[in-house]
Amino acid sequence: MPLSAIDPQTALVVIDLQNGIVNRPQEPSDLPRFADVVERSKALAGAFRAHGLPVVLVNVAGAPAGRTDAPRRVPGDVPADFFAIADGLNTSPDDVVVTKRSIGAFATTDLDAILRDRGVSQIVFTGIATSIGVESTARYAYDLGYNVTFAIDAMSDLTPASHVHTTTTIFPRLGEVASTDDVLAALSERA
């Protein structure tokens, strides 16, 4: 389905594109390669900056204390640059960096206040992992009343099944599913 519009105050929110995640080995599959996700997110960030729109870079540096069946990393067993924004993303001094300690970027941060202070009504999402950090943040954004757009080729997941389920079943219920090129075209039309 085509992207209907880019609101006058739209933010790009990039989820968990940090060195410790994008530099992980990735099994061969039909999923977008992590390096390609970084490149597409970089292209979108450049376009958003050129249009004077906010770019929010979210990294994860912890997790809630609740019990889970999945093993967790502890801060002592991660490399020093694990939490740093991905080297290829070309951050700008005007970017907002939000560090979360939860799966989604709204629950443990002031992301909503940051976006509302800038008058943001729409969020374009990119990032890793589609079915974890991106989906959790997008659900919250939708519940808060933001118009949500997914740059589907600028995100990836740990398994193809998770990615496909989220992109085909969940995302259409939360917002508009588009490609990086769709978002870039919509941005250029508003100029």
C-alpha cells in the first residue's frame, strides 16, 4: 500500500542500530542484511536532516528486571563499543539520542515528551529487530496517537518468520508499511 503522506512534523526514529547489534553475525536468509539496514537508515536520516525534521537514534543499554526464559547479557560481557550508535549511521549534532532500558523506546525514556515538544505527529521507523524493539515501540506510538510509518526495507530481525509475521500481520494494523524509496519520495514531494 502506498504511503499517503508525510506530516509537516514527522520524526525518523531509528531503533537499536548500535555496534553491538549491527555487527553480530547474521545467518544467510531473505532478511535484509544488517549493513543494508544501516545504509537505508543513513539515507533516510540524511533526508530528514535536509528537511529540518527530527532524527532520533535509540540504543538499548539494559533491560527491565522481570524474569524471562531467554538468557540475558550482563554489562560485563559486552565489548566497550556495544552500546555506541552504529559507525555507518553518520550522526549529527542535531540528532536526539535516546538510551532505553526496555524493549520499547517509550516505556523507560522521555521519548514521547521529546517528540511532543517538537510538535511531531508522525513517526517513521527503521531498525533491528523488527519483531522486538521496533514492534514494541511502534505499538506504544500507535497507542499514544502518532501516525506510524514503517520503512520496511530499513529493518531486519533475528529470524525470517518473526520478521514476516510482524511486517505482514502487525504493522498494517499500526500504521503504513512503505519502502525507504517511498518515504524518500514523500519527503521530496513536501519540499
